[in-house]
Amino acid sequence: MALHNKDKVRDFLLDDIYAERNTSKGLPKYKFPDTERDPRRMYQFVHDELMLDGNSRQNLATFCSTWLEPEARQLMDECVDKNMIDKDEYPQTAELEGRCVHMLADLWNSPDAANTIGCSTTGSSEAAMLAGMAMKRRWKKRREAEGKPTEKPNLICGPVQICWHKFARYWDVELREVPMERGRLILNAKEVVKRCDENTIGVVATLGVTFTCQYEPVKEIAAALDNLRDETGLDIPMHIDGASGAFLAPFVDPDLEWDFRIERVKSINASGHKFGLAPLGVGWVVWRDAEDLPEDLIFWVNYLGDNIPTLALNFSRPGGQVVAQYYNFIRLGKEGYRKIHEYCYDTAAYIADEIRGMGPFEVIYDGRGGIPGVCWCLKEGLDTRYTLYDLADRLRGRGWQVPAYSMPANRTDLVVQRVLVRHGVSKDLGSLLVKDIKRCLDHFRSHPVPKSLTEKEAGGYKH
């Protein structure tokens, strides 16, 4: 038997104590500490703070992936030190990125998928801005060739995610965002045509509107723009914000025409880390033809060991997300993506039917024909003595993040609640949510809310 003495045992125990004297008064939060500390203890302190975060699997506000296969996590670990931009040092990572671009071009029915152009990004927001830049530059070149002014470009869209507002502000473009109206919560062809003029750089149609989960009628809008061209000569391109739908429709609704099958569609962006099932953060943008991306937007960088073309708003970023995306493509194929998404749609439809049957709710979108999700509001004229903000707050007590929010102009009077059903949100999980909503309603009936929460007080991330 090994012999032990008191000092060795004491030293070992002291080394293993969770806290230590110099951390008993807390660690510095906004200034660098003067000394270094033990990595294991510092890990534990950071780990403990992160316990206060919500459970991502119960975050039904987010469109983003919250479940990954172990193999994808392993590939991420193996690529954590690979810089995506350094294509000469990591040529195979660059090769996988290129394969993904052409696989997506083929999936989205590009007329020449093998020879078109596109790139990965940090997410669909960056991808959307790159597509917006290309639209503005093409419009400007055309106007200059015609000897016309280029000072007042505009972009037409429906209710869009914040990235398009950023694009418009950062690139000095007037955003003609069609407001919602009673009976119409998404873009339609009539509203688009009313706003088109010679300064319109493009029309953005959204395949999966953030606020309601619905698809906008791409084919209908394109047909209206064809008629406008025939009548006036205005030839306005379309961009499809497929942040969510571009990874859904090709697998579960392949006959829906929204992509490069429509000649007017010049570019598409998508989020790999949403229904593309990749880890945060990766997005994609693909142009119909290589000529749809102006060459003067591409930079050639020669200080990484080779003369490398790059199109991005940032520079260095890890390569693991792109590698994991390629893994998903070859691991799942069309069959795998279809199975996963169909299961999500089934779960969304189940939740919608349950919510509709509870009584006080009107279901605006029931998980059928758009993104797998559900959107609902309180029935008009119903005196519930509680609001959706109260319900969202009450659900947080069980860990659920189910956002309640008011719609944008001109329907700020309409308050809705929404859940997204992603990979990992099982029907069992959905049934637990349904039970908790019913439990909340029972609580409100027996304990009427004396003063309802406002949207600001309820908090919560919406989009």
C-alpha cells in the first residue's frame, strides 16, 4: 500500500478546492486581471456563468441549428484552426466550399450549375448584402451606359429581416418595404409593380417570411415583372431571400417554382445554419450566371501564397462550418433532408392543430406551405384578461422561449406568437410545449392578470 503523509494530502485537497481565496470576492469583469490563473478553475467559473443562458433546444424563437450529429461536431473541432480565407494553405477546405456552391446551384436549378459562381459567407445576412451589392452595381453600370443619373437607387421588398434594412442604410439605397395590411401580411405582385421605376435595382422576394413563416409568391411576382417589362421596357431583376426556404422547398416541395427556373431570378441567398442543418455560422449566395456578379466586386489577394479571388464583407473565419455543411450534403442527400424536414412539418402541423383547438387563439400560419413553424394571435374581440406577452413570460418559467411581438407597419396593432420547428424539436417536445401552454391558460383563468406586460417588459428575441 502506498504511504501518504499529511502535507501531501493537504496540498492535493487544497489544489482541488473549487473556489480559492483570490476569487472569493469575484473576478474582474471589465478590466484585465493582473495575474494569470489556473485554467481548470477559470473554465469552471465561465462554465457556471453560462448556466444562466437558456436551453437552446427550448429556444423556439430561433431559426438556427441547435442540434448536430457528433460527427459534425468532430469535424468542427478538427477545423477550428483552419482559416477559411487561406485557400492556398487549406486547398481541400476551399475545394469543399466550391463543391457546395455547385451542389446548391444544381439544387436551385441553375441553367449552368457547373459554371456559375457563388461563395460561402458567415450567414445569410452577409450573403444578402453581397447579392444587394451586385444588384446595385449592375443597375449603376446600366444607367451609366445609358448616360442617366445613378443617385437614387431603390429596392422593393415585403416585410423583411433586419439585414435588408442594414443593406439599404449602409449602401445608401432607398428600401421600399411594402407595409402589411389587414388581410395581407406578405408581398404580392400588385404591390411590387406599383413601386417600380427606373431607379429600382431589384425586387427581393422572401421564401419564408420571418414574421409569419409564409412563402411569398415568387412566380406570381416574376410574371408581373415580365408584363411590366413588355409594357414599359423596365427590366427589373429578382433576388430570392431563401434564408430558410431555400433549404426546405427543394426537398419537400420540388415542384414549387421559386428558383433559377424563373429566368428573372438572378441570385439566391440561404442560411446553411438554419434548415441547411449546419452549425452556426455559415451562409451561401449563388448567382444564376457568372455574368450576374460584376467582376469589379471581386478582389484578388496575393499575400496568402497564391493569387486568390475573394468576395466577402469580412476576411478571416473558421473553415469548420463549411466542412460540416459539406458533410451534411453527402451524409443526408435529398432523401435525408426530405425525411428530417417532413418530420418537422408534421410536428409543426400537430402543434398548430392543438393550439387552434385551445379556444382563444386564431392560427395565422399552421405549418403547411411555408417554413415548419406556427404563428398565431388572440382572437379578435376576445376578453382574455391576459396578452400573448403574458403567455410568453409565463412559458419562460418552464424554459420555453416562444416570442410574442407586434407586426411591422401597417399592422402594429396585430400581436402574434410564433414557434419554429427545427431538427431536434421532436413531436414529444412539441407535446410538452402544448401541455405547458394549456397549463398557462389554466393559471390565467384561476389567477387573472392584474396588469398585463408590455412588449418591452416581456422582452425576448423575436427573429
